[in-house]
Amino acid sequence: MTVRYPDTPDGRYFVVRGRLWRKSDPRLDAEVREGLVKALMSARRAVRDAGDDSEAVAAARRAVDAAKVALGERGPVWWDDGAPDYNRHLAKNTPYADWFAGLPLG
């Protein structure tokens, strides 16, 4: 079963448990995006596998962050209309509140 999280009407975020999460830059070439996702998954595995090695954990977390920035999920926003970033904000506390309130419960 694949869980489908709702996307905001402008396509900038998806919502999980009421919180907005920035989506990847849709302008990325599919091949580039695929490579970045593979790098992200590898870095996440490295965090998991680092155990108590604080230097390895820190390096792996930096790799996760670098991949997420390259994907557009962190760092500077990928849109150019001047709209602020609401990444990690509760949808009910953003301009998406009315849209979010209108979603069917499920």
C-alpha cells in the first residue's frame, strides 16, 4: 500500500500529520533527481550505520543535508515569486490554513 500525502495547490509542499514539507525542485532533470535521491538514501543509510561514531554520524548528516539542498528540499527556495518558505510549519499556521482545513479526513 502506497501512502499518498496531499500536495499544496501550488505544488511546493506535501503535508504529513499537518506539517508542510518542501518538495523537490520540479525543474530538476529526471536523471539528476534520481542521482540525488540515491545519494540521499545512501547518506541516510550511513547515518543509520554510523552507530556511536560521532564523526561518522556528523559526516553522514552533512551528506544528507547536501543532498536535500541539491534537491531543493532545504536551503534557498526553488520558486522565484518571492513567497516565503513554510517548510516544517504546521499548515494551520500558514496561508495554506483554509486549504488544509478543507481536506477530507482520512
